[in-house]
Amino acid sequence: MSKRNIIISVVLACLLVTGAGFGAFYYWGTHHLDSVVPGKVYQYSSTLNGEVNNRVMYVAFQEGGNKALVSQDRTTVVNAAKSQTDFDKAYNDQTAKWEYSVTKTTLTLGKKEDDQLSQWQYNKVFAYGDHFTSKDFYYQIAKGGQGEVKQKMTFKEIK
């Protein structure tokens, strides 16, 4: 084998290993959402056409259950996450009752208010470090319609 062929083989092997590494990382990032959501508190916001929306919400996900606490008040959500008792009290104080369902690849938030259910399903979720993002989501609003929004949502964990 000539020196040129050896160099080409080494370069191709390096590219193959790098590609496999990136592929494995991407697969891992898009298939472990169910292990990063329960029991955590997130701030979520949106980005449309590269512009960040200045309205943010906070959500605490119950550990070992399907309840969620959603509020614009960071303090309320952070304090609720300190213990199950605090969470239950804050959850019961909400006007609307929020629940969630999470799989390895999607997050669905449901809001029940006045016996009406609204849902948001976040798809194509990539989780890494202290945050996860969704490039789009589907919604179904009670008495308000349904559709798909191609808008990036970012959920950043807060401590």
C-alpha cells in the first residue's frame, strides 16, 4: 500500500469515527428527555426568526407524577420545587390544573380549566446539559382551535 493510500485511509477512518460520534451524540440528545424533565424546574421562552420573546414562563415538573406547576412568577415555582408538600400546596393554589406527559422524544403539557382541556406538544426535542429545545410544537386550545407553530422553544433549568 502506498503512502498516499495510507493517508487517505487514515483520513477516512477519522471522518467515519467523528461522524459516528456526532451521530451517537445527536441520538442521545434527542432520545433521553424522559430522564431530564421529572423533578426539575425550567424557565421557558421562545425564539421566532432569530428574535427572542421577552415573555418567559416557569414550570416545575413533579417527580414521580404527572403534575406541573406553571407560572410567570419565578419565586412561586422555585419555592414549590423545594418539597413535595410545597409543590402540592402551590399546585392546589393554581386556578388551572396543569399536567404533563414526557417520552424520550416529546413533552406534552395539558392545562385543565373550567372542565376545558388545552394541550401543547413539543416535538423534535434536543436535551443537553441544563436545557432542552424544541423546534416546533402543536397546540390544541379549548374553544380556540389547533395548529402547529414553527417556533423554537427553549427550556432552561433553574436551580
